[in-house]
Amino acid sequence: MERSSQLLKGVLEMCLLAIIAEEPSYGYEMARKLESRGMSLVGDGSIYPLLSRLQRQDLIEAYTVDSKGGPPRKYYRLANSGRERLDRWVGEWQVLATGVNQVLTGGTHG
């Protein structure tokens, strides 16, 4: 479990940007989306510090929306620089994942 958690930390920001790229979302909603896609190790508490960091880096923008019968929700949307970073990370991830898979399966590259 600890190793899975360490691996997750390295890719969670990229996954959050990907979720936000689909549609603006609020923190709890993002946690549920990640969980439904097999990332059950992600807790609500681990998402909010990353969202703050992504916002400080101007990769995402926050805005509030009134919710029915509750406090306003803070939604996040992708900034242009966030789209560029996500595209770059996805390309890097695909190269890395291919290499890791080659190593794990004993295959050779090319």
C-alpha cells in the first residue's frame, strides 16, 4: 500500500489536470471521479493541497458557484497554461509508461 501511495503522488497532479480538462469540477467531485476510475487511494485531503499548488502555478483557475441548500462550491477550470502542461505531461507519461512496461515484461525496445 505504501508503494502504491508513493507512485500515486508522482502522477496525481497530472490526473487532476486531466479531470479538470474534461469539465470544471470541485474537489469532492474530483475525488469521486478519480476513485471511480480505479484511483481509490486518493483521499479528499490529498487533493486540496495539490489544487492550491496548481492554482498558485496558474495552471488552474478557481471560481465559486452557489449550491442549492449549501455553501458555495469552489470549482476549478483549466487555464491555458494548464492545458499546455497537461499535454506535455501526457506525452512524457506515455514515453515513461512504455519504458516501464518494457522493463517489467522483459521486452526490448525497438
